[in-house]
Amino acid sequence: MTKKGIYPGSFDPIHKGHIDIINRATKLVDKLYIAVADSPHKKPLFQLHERKEMIEKELSSHKNIEVIGFDNLLIDLANDLDAKILIRGLRVVSDFEYEYQMLGMNRQMDSEIETVFLMADAQRQSISSNFVKEIARLGGDISNFTNEFVSSKLKEKFAK
């Protein structure tokens, strides 16, 4: 039986903290879905197809990863994919409070789906997509936070 997991997020854009979590999550499951939330209410900088493209480019060497978009309940997506593990990354203590509440709600909707929390690597804990976008918008160097392809996409976006 194939052990399937989902790592959901808006990934606006994907950064080295996300990649760290993804690399570690692939060791826990046979198949990992990177589920990119449409999230129009968050007013993302990048369209869903652009975020998916960046992730696919960054993770092209992984054979057990599939990047998908979604706009429904995560629990429904998990059931549709027959995935029993949700991967959630934690950076700081405040992340845990939100994630704990989400875990409780998800558990009430489907008690068969487990949530696994992975702490971000110590060198990556401060990285957030919002900070990366703000540094890029102001012309700062984001090479410590993103890979070259994502950096170039951010530069293009803010050059307009």
C-alpha cells in the first residue's frame, strides 16, 4: 500500500524553508502531493499556475512528488487522493497555535487523517513568503531565501 501525504500551502512564493520541509517529508511518505491553495482571499502576488510552475521547477528532481492546485477543503482533497497524512511546517511558536486549531477541526471532519508537524530547520525558521516578497519588492538580496528561478520570477514581478 502506498503511503500518501499532502503538504498544503499558498507557496507565494516557494522558498528554502518550504523546500527543507518538502525534502524531509518525502522520507515519510511514498508519494507527496504539494497542494497549492488557490487562496484568492489572500491576494497572492503570483497566480496559481505561476506558483505551481515555480514549485515544479524547484522540485523537478523528485520523482515521488506531484504538484497540484486546490480550492476546496483540505480534508476533501485528502480523501479524493486517498492521502492519510497531512504535513505541516512550523517555524515559530505562534504557528503552532493556529496549526493546533486546524488539526482539531480536521480531526473532527475525518479522524483517519493524521497531521505531522515538521519544525523548520534552525537556519530557515525566520523565512516567510511575506518577508521574501517585501525584501524583493524593495530591491534586496533574496538569494539566501529562495533559489535562482524563484528569485528571477520575483524580480520580474516587481520590475513591472
